[in-house]
Amino acid sequence: MPREACDRLLDLIGNPLAPSVVERIHEHRQPYPARGRLITLTPREKVVLGAMVEHETLADIAEELVLSLNTIKKQAHAVYAKLGVHDRRSALLVANRLGLLPDPAPDPSPAGRAEEGSRASRLPILPRTA
């Protein structure tokens, strides 16, 4: 809730809260942006957007999802329109900024685990000596 609306509501009910509590309410992160519009994607558009992160071309996405390239193009353009962009790169940047992209899953392969983490995690494990 915007700060002004919260203050007005508290004034209407006589503000029974301590000033420190009111300040904590104002500091709390809002679930929706104070300005702008809420972007809602269909479940399929979310899948296509997520697949854009993993695949280089829309044809690759179409092949993975077993859909026609034309269908994927239409869904990609719907995502671009909802995000207010005109290309894939901008769509991914805006979607990432808005938190619409899923968190990347860790790579379960030994090679993937070795690439993550610090230098120490890439060092061989040596047996302890007494």
C-alpha cells in the first residue's frame, strides 16, 4: 500500500499504532510496484520465456516443446508486447529485472559442480594423514 494511503487509513481509524510500528509498516517491501502495471504472463508464455534463457533460437525452443516454430514466434511476440520490448535480449533483461525468470537450477553433473563454487571446491580431496 502506498505510504499516503496507509497514513490516511491510519488517520481514519485514529492511529492506534506506535510511531515505530508505523515506520516498520512503511519500510516493508510492497508486493506490487507503486507505479507501473502488473505484468501477467500465461503459463505457456512463462515456459517460452524460461526457455529463451536456455536456448539460442526460437527454433530450438519449438523443437524442445514439440510445437511449431510459428506458435513459438507468436508466444514470444506476446511476451515482448507484455514486457514492452521489441527483441529477445531486451525481454530477458526486463524479465530478469522484474523477477519473472526462474532461478537457475544447479547442474547435477560433476563437471557442473566443479564449475560452480570457489577455487577450493575445485581442488582434489586428499586423504588425511595421521
